[in-house]
Amino acid sequence: MKIRDLKYLLAYLIPFSAFLALELRSVWSFSTVILAFLIIPVFELIFKPNPNLISSELQLDKSANVFFESILYLNIPILFILIFRTFTIIQLDITNIETLGLFMNVGIVMATTGINVAHEIGHRKGKLNKICAALLLIPSLYGHFTLEHNYGHHKWVATPEDPVSAELNQNLYAFIYSAVIGVFKNSWRISFRMQEKKGLSLWHFSNELIWISLAQIFLFSLIFYFGNFFSLIFFISAAIFSFSLLESIDYIEHYGLRRKLLSSGKYEIVNEKHSWNSEHEIGRIFLYELTRHTDHHISSIRKYQNLRNLRNSPQLPFGYPSAILVALLPPLWFSIMNPLVKSYNN
């Protein structure tokens, strides 16, 4: 491991800022919001994209290094400690503004430390990795994500069959609504199809979505039982905010890009032109290289530290956090992105 690899520890600034907000509150209540959607975008404007390539030797060295694995799995206790600490703080007499800030902070952490890391771990083999991914998703009420993502999204990406591949001129708000519903429905369809292939009942205990759903109900029941109705609403709202952020990233990742339908009736194989990438290094670090998304779809088992910059892949003019802010204003988003989409789809 090289000193430069320690850069991934910066990703912990997201949950750290949320802990800071909990302890200091007042003007600090929006610390994570400010970090994610002000400080990081500003840094991405200041520093130019860094399209460095990774040699095969470095890939082998990184794959063998436990450091890159450890910083992923450490997010599990961090997430649940934050949830517990947030639960205790919101029982106090805090202002409405502080409540709003803390709710948004927790939602951002659930989306990054939770869902984003679960996305990375969820591509790993083994039952333990499945459990770890589920633990990171349960607080966001998005435990069904891994199943649909691995067996649905990766198969149908950049086609009309994929609910999380945004169409040209589809605005962010309409997309989030359709994506959340589509992902939920598809995940259960996939789970039922898997059960049928095993010759088992759709509702057999081996259906992982049943256990994940029960775990989600259990967690939020605990929040209500040891807290109150406000606590329940707070964390449900934070969960909704977190998976809305996830779907905002999904919107950015494949907006308008389409695989060609071949004469055989099948779609062309996923290639470099079917995902939007960003080489803005700050955003890459905080999202564990999620922004090198093309290579992830070409090889979903490639670990985050080994993802490559593929030069022919569609490149965003800004980082992912900045892109979310732009997408909040559909006319601005369309004016910037539609010409780029057309150039890559031709």
C-alpha cells in the first residue's frame, strides 16, 4: 500500500461530520449537507479531473491489501453507532432547524456509508458479504436493492427494461418516483423467479427478501418502542431521503444513454458508452470510485480500488455531487446534458 492510498480514509469525513453535528448542533447542524453539497462541489470546481490509469501490477498489489477491505466493512459499525447516537439526541429538546439538519445528515450518511458501500460489498461472493450488504441497507429501507441491482440493473442497464436507466428528457423528480417503485417490484419478481427455479414456494423461508423485510420491520419497531412516534417518522424520513439520493445518482449514471437493439431482438453487449463517468478525484474518493461507473458495468466484480478510467467512456463535465445539484433544475440539466447524450448515442 502506498501513502496515496490513504486518500480513501477521507470518505469517513461524511459520517464524522454527522457525528460533529450531533454533538455541536446549532450552526453545525447541517455539517454533512454542507460538506456533501457545498465543499465537495467547490473542490471539484477548483481541481481538474484526474484521469490516472492503474497498472496491472498495482491492481494485484491492491487486491492483496487488507486495507481496502477493512475501510469498507468498518462502515457497518460506524453507521449503526451514528443511528444510535442520533436516536438519543432527537429525544432531547432540539429546535426544528436542528432537527432538519440532523435528519438530512443522517440521510446522506445512510446513502453513502450505507447504500453506496453496500453496493460495493453486495457484488462480492459469499453469504457473509450478503449479510454485510443487507445490514448497510436495512436502515434505508432499501434492503431489496442488492438483489435487483445485481440481477436486474446489470442485465438491463441502458435499456427501457431497466427502471434506473433514465430516459432522455426525463426529469429527476419523475425518475425518482418511477425508479423507487420499479426497483421494489423487480426485486420481488427476481426473488420469486429464483424460488421457482429451486422448486420452492415463493414465500419459502429461503427467500432472502423476506428476512430483510422482517429485519427492517424489527429495526423500525425498536425505534418506535424505545423512542416515540416522532423518532419513527424521523428515521423513516431519513430513509426516504437516503434512497432518493441513491436514485439521484442512478439518474446521473445512465441518463439518456441507450444500448442498440440488434436484429436478433437482443440488446448489444454493455460497453464503454453506456455509463456516465467522472474523474473528479474528490467525488471519486468519497464515493469509493463509484464514478468510474463504466468499468464497474464491464466487470462488476472488479473491486473499487482497481476500477479503471476508460478513455472512450462518456464523461460528465462535473462530479457526481455537483451533478445532483444541477439535476435538481431540469431545464439546466437538459441544456447541459442533452447535447452530450446525443453525441455519445450517435
